[in-house]
Amino acid sequence: MDATQVVFLGIGAVILMAAIMVVTTRNLVHAALWLIVTLFGVAVVYALLNAGFLAVVQVVIYIGAIAILFIFAVMLTRKDLLESGSQHNRAWWLGVLVAVGAFGGLLWILRGWTGIQNVGGEFPAGFDAIGALGDALVAPNAFVLPFEVASILLLAALVGAVYVAFTRR
Amino acid sequence: MTTETLIWLIPLPPILAFFLIILLTNRRKGLSHWVAIGAATLSWAAAMSVFVQAVGQHELAKEPFASFINWIPTADSWLKIGVLVDPLSAIALFFVAWTILAIFIYSVGYHNFGQPAGDHDVPGLPPHGATIEHGGHNHVVPSIEPMYSRFFAFISLFAFGMYTLVVSDNLLTLFVGWEIMGLCSYLLIGFWYAKPSARDAGVKAFMTTRVGDVFMLLGIAFVYSATGTLSYREIFQPQVLQTLAGVSTPILGLSAAGLIGLLLFIGTVGKSAQFPLHVWLPDAMEGPTPVSAMIHAATMVSAGVFMVIRIFPLLSLDPRTMTIVAFIGAFTALFAATIAVAQNDIKRVLAYSTISQLGYMIAALGAGAYVAATFHLVTHAFFKALLFLGSGSVIHGMEHGVLHTGKHIDAQDMFNMGGLRKKMPITFWTFLIGGFALSGFPLVTAGFWSKDEILASTFGGHMGVFITLAIAAFLTAFYTMRQITLTFLGEARTEAAAHAQENVWTMTAPLILLSIFAVGFGWVGIPEDFAGLRGVSSNWFHHFVGSMLGETHAIEFNWIPLLTSLTVAFGGLFVGWLAYRRTRTPAEDALQIPVLKKKWYIDEIYSALLIRPAYWIAETLVYQTMDKGLIDGLLHLFGKGTAAIGSGLRNVIDKPVINAFFGDGTAHVVQGTGRNMRAVQSGRIQQYMLVALLIMMVVAGLAYFLLIRL
Amino acid sequence: MIPISWYLILAAALFSIGLFGVLSRRNAIAILLGVELMLNAVNINLVSFWRYGGIADMSGQVFAIIVFAVAAAEVAVGLALVISVYRQRRTVLADDLDLLKW
């Protein structure tokens, strides 16, 4: 058991525990904060996977924008009754069932995969991951088109969100 | 044209007149009577021509004028119909033609042609008089009959029937003519159809003669089945007659000939109003007087006797049948005469007199004297028609007086008359001649000769018949003189009688004509050795008619029948005059005995025995019980049963099973299912996702295990 | 060395938890939180496959970047919708939004 494995196990526990808190806590602000914890954990996992850029982007985008957005939304939709009543609907046990079923199913599928114990090769030294990522994103024979489409998507989402949330005077 | 063709044509003008009047001239009274009288004249001319030729023909009986056609094909031969004029038909043509013509002319005056239409006259009721202005004040005069043309149409049809019967050579066309006359008598008796008594009398006449006609039809059928033919000349062949006389039948032990004769005779009993089927003739006086004269004196009732004379060869073969015939004839003669002495209506007396005289003829036939019967038939036709037309004239004159005085009295009641001798002289003298002829006034009247011959024929061989007929002759003379005395002699008993007046020439001329025959016709039948005077006459009639059956010599003259007939005639006339010359009211009439006035209660007996049970059967038994109760009950039961089945099925099967179970049940099930299934679509996406994922997991698992692993 | 299976199991568990949150939380925002968890799980999967597959092939990371963008867009629009619904109906409970039916 080397250091990375220990780190991983710890981070994995943190992630899962925080995730469980996200989906079970009554107070939504708490849920959003627990989400932030989860997202941090995921960023660490990215780092462990030598995807440094993604780790940073995760923090910046997810935590810095999305989670904040969540908190804003919770604030704006706050009611006195928000804290009352169960936070789960009546068929939550079915949700448990389905979640467990999904988990079990995914594991089951993974069992048949031969590369499951793949340990993974050494990360090549001098490999410029970020540069390669940048190349991939803008190279015409690579992923420039999805990239541009994604930006248009963001534009559309922007316009749409503004429009939807716009209050008419 | 030949005589045979002429004979075929004799019945034709009246039937043409009938159709012409009905279809074309019904609205024009004058034209109608010209058509009818024209037709009657044509037939008269043809009949006279045939008669003259027949009389001039030598041995007419052996070679009669005959002609036939093949009419209906039967299995191996034809049913033939045709015409035959032998001595009997020739004599019949003579008197039928003259009387029909006289009556047609008389009807013009009787129905008041030329008079104005009545004030309140409606078709269906006798005319009641019209008010006219004359000399400043109103007179009520007799009015014209509203149904004038119809009358002439009917009597034309009647004439057709009679001529057909007379000239036919077979029983079938005889029966056709017989039935046509029966129909016409119904139509004419009920001529004034709005009078209930007239309607009832018409039905009674038709029904009663129908009873006779049924038996006659049986007789005709029997003839046909026994001999295969209906023509006289073929039936009366000697070998055929012998065969019929030899076969015996189970009824009364009669031979076939006797049974046929009896059956056909029953038809005559109905048609000629013999006892017990005589009840229709007095009621038939409801019809207009020309009808009474024609139908019930001269022609229709004579047709019955004519038919019996026709089948005399057949009838005479069986002595038992002859006895029955003689008995019925004699009985009827006396029976009707007893009733006639108590009648007050001038026409009723004549009606019963007719029945009685027909009885004479039938009795004579039963005794075997067919020549005498034929002679009396002819003379009776003339003088009885004369008497009826005379009574019509009397009534017509009385009507005039009734309208003049305005009092409504019965113009036909003899006790309302009296002294009409001065007011209506022609009617009086002709009626007197007719009455004397009926009574048998000696030497100058035809009735004397014919009645004397009947009495002479029955004397000796059939004494019972002779005595009965003699008594009846006395009664006949008695009631005839009673009638004449009450009507014409003495003083007028009512104001109407005082104002009676003589009638127009169209009514009096036929009276005069008939009275000539009533006097003169008798002289053709005077016996050769009458009263010991040999060779005083050739007795043409006897030779002429007698040649039919080979009876060529007259009866031996005997003083007793002659004296008897003289006694009864004079005696009856004298006693009648004596008894009634001073009678003023019915209360003084000693002979108003209820049993005689009520016709020996025969009508009441028939009503109780036959009519009321028949009504009861029809009305109660068949109609109420069977028809309404049983059959309608069954039908109602069916109806109710079907309705019950229908509603039962509806309530048991239709509503619960089909409507509720299948119809509504399906709807409920669908509704419930829908209601339950609606919960699936809650609109909540979490639920949708749950369900989708669950199912996806199930399908994936199934796919994995079934497709990939296997 | 960490076998890939650990990463995959982690992702699977995170995914399941997120799924549970989506299916059973009443608050619409909480549902979106669950969706975020699921998307993160997907990203972990993608990156681990990039790392343990051919590193030279950057399509794993690119896909993860795209997912980032999509997730951001989705959250933006989704929360805008929730706020708009809240304004209209004064409720954020998913159970109250049941118009998606016939």
C-alpha cells in the first residue's frame, strides 16, 4: 500500500461521505456546502490521475461558479416552509433500490471486463499534458468542432437562463 | 231470320234496357221508361211472332222449335244450353209477354210520371206529394217517384229473367232465370229501401226462396249425376225416364225420379209460396204495386208452377211424390183462403189469394192434370195481374184523396174505402171482372173454365183434393166479394175515399187490356162435351198443350164437378155481398178472428223456432263466445304471452346480462382500469425516472441473461 | 499502483448516490445537486479511462471538458427554471410540478 493508494482511499471516503450528506441533509445550504466538499474531493482525484488542468478547472468552474449558483438559487427560493416536511418523497425506498441496483449492475458489468486490474503505465516524463489538451481542443483534425459547439451551447444556455429567469415588469 | 234465332233474341231487349238505363239514362226519367217499354214491346213482338208460328206448326210437341250450343266441355261431351219452344213454352210466352207489357205501361202512371217532384221526397221512401198552387190556394198532389229510372231498370232485368226461364231448354238456364228473378224480387220488394219493413220483407223473400232453391239445386245436381245432361229433351227420353224410375233411393223409399222430382218441387214450394215456405209473399206487398202484380201474380210465382209442369214427365213416375205434391197444393189452397177472409189490407187479400190459387195449380199437378194446371196458370196470370193492378189503381186514387184531405190514413185499408164505384168507374168494372174471374163466375170469365177443369180432373180419382179445393173455392168467392163490397160498394167511409178520383190512361188502359184476356182467354179451353153439348168447341187449348205428353182427349164430362163449382161460386159471392154490404167498421166484421188475422201464427212459430235461434247462434254463440271470447281471447293471450316473453327476456337477459354485465360492466372495467392506470401518469418526473430505470434494469438484466450469456 | 477498478468503483458509487438523490429528493434544487454528483462521477470515469488507456489520445480529457461545459450550462438553465417556477407557483417541490401528463 503506497502513498497514492492511501490518499486515494481517504479521498474516496471523503467524497462518498460528502455525497451521502448531499443527498440526505435537510438544509439545502448545507447540501450545497457538502457538494463543495465533494467537488474538492473530485478535484483531488483528478490530480491523482495526472489531469492537473482538469483539477483546476474543476475547482474554478464547479466550485467557483456552479456551487455558488446553487447557493444563490437556494437563497432566492427560500420559504419558511422550506425546512419543514421530509426531504425525501414517498417512494424514496424505490430510489434506494434503484441506486443499489444501478451500482450492482455497474459492478457486474465491470466484472466481465478483462482490463479491470489494469494498473496503468508510467506517466511519460516530459509529456506536456496541458499542451496536448490545448492542441486537441483547437486542432482542426481533432476536437475544435465540439469545442466551438460547446461554446455555442454555453451561449445558448446563457441566453436561455437570462430569458427564463427574467422578470417582466 | 229463322224462328230459332228469334227465340234466342226474345230475352235480349230487356237486359239491354237494364244496362242502358243504369249506365246512361238514370237521370232522365222519360227516356228511361221509353227504353224499358221499348224493350218490352220488342220482346212482346218477338214472343207473339214465335207464338203465332208455334200455334201454326203442326205437331209442335214432336218437333218443337229448338236450338242449342255446346257450352261447357265436360270429360267426353259438352254441356249444352239452348232454347226450346214447345206448346208449354209457347203458351207461357203468350201470357208473359202480354202481362209484362201491360205492367210496364201501368208503371208509368203508377209512379206519377209528369207530376212535379215532391216537397220532402227522398230516394228510398215512397213519394209523399207536392204542393202546387191552383186557383188561388194550395193543393197537394201526388209527386213523381224519385227512383223512377231505377224501377224500370229492375223490372227490365226481371223481364229478362222470366223470358230466359221460359225459352230455355235445360235446367241450368232455367235455374239462371229463376235466380235472376229471385234477385230482382229482393231488389223490388225492398225498392223503398229506407223503410225498415220493406228491407226486412226483401230479405225475408230472398231467404225463404233460398231455402227452396237449395233443394232445387240438389235436384239439378242429382239429375246431372244420374243422367249426365241437363237438357229436357235428353232427360225426358223414355229410356232415361225408365232408368230413373227403376233406381231406388234410401230417402222415403222414393225412386230416383221421385226424389229428383221432390227436390225440384221444393224449389217451387219456395218460389210459388206454398206451405210451409209461403211466409214471404204477404210481406212482399211492401213493394210497389206493379211489382206485386208482376212478381207475385203473373210471372215469378208462375215460374214455379211452370217448372213443375216442365218436369211433369219425371214427377209423374213416382206416385208417392205426386201424393206429396197434391197434398201440399190442396192444403195450401185451403190454408191461404182461410187467412184471406180476415185481412183488411186490399193487397194482403190478393196475396193470400195468389197463394191459394197456386195451391190449386199444384194440387192439379199432383193429381195428374197438367193441362188443367197449365190452363189455370194462364188464366190466373191474367186475372190476378188485373186484380193487383186494379188494387194499385184503387190505392193510387185513395192516395189522391189522402193528399187532398191532408189526413194521414192508411190508403190500403179496405175499411177506409167504400163507394169507390162512383169515383173510379173503370177501375171498378175491371176489378169486378177480375174478381169474378177469380171466383169462377160461370161462362163469361176465364177463371170459371180453368177452375172447373181442375175440379173435374180431381173428381173421382182424388176425392180428398176435390173436396178441399171445393171448400177453398167457396172461401175464394166469399173473400173476393167481401173485398169488392168493402172497397167499391156502399158509401165512402172516410173523407179520403170521398175525394178519390180515377187515374190516368197509362194506368187504366192496361186494366182494360187485361180484363179482355181475363174474359176471353177461357173460351179457348172449353171442353168438347161441356154440359152435354157436344162439339160446341174444339178445346184447342187441351189439344195444343195436351199433345206434349200424348194426352189428346179431354176428361169425361161429369155433372157433379160442374154443379159444385157453380154452387160454390154463386154461393160465395152472394154470402160475401150479403155479409158486408152494410159493414162500416172492422168491429162489425165477425171474421176478424185473431188466429186468422195472425196467419195461423206461422210467422211467430218460425221466429221462435228458426229465426231467434239463428240469431242467437250468430250473435251470441259465434260472435260473442267463439269469435270474441275464444279466438280473440287466444289472440290476446298470444299477444300478452309474447309481450310477457319480451319483457321477461328484457328484464332477465337484456338488462342484467347484456346491458349491465357486458355494456355497463365493460364500461366500469374500462373506467376503473383507466382510473387506476391514470396514477401511472402522475406528471412527476421523479416517478417517471424511477419507473424508467426500474424497467430498464429489468430489461437489461433479461437481455444480458437471455441473449449474452446463452 | 492504483488499479483502474478503484476509480471505477468510486465513480459507480458516486453515480449511484447521485441517482438516489435525483430520484428521491423533493426539492428541485436538491435534485439538481444529485445531477451534479452524477456528472462528476462520469467525469471521473472519463479521466481515469484516459489515464489508464492511451495517454496520447486526449479525447478522454476533451470529453471531460465538454461535460464541464454542459454541466455548467445545464445548471444555469435548470436553476433559472427553478427560480422562474418558484416565482410563478411559490413552490420548489418537484411533486407539485405535475403538469407533464395528459
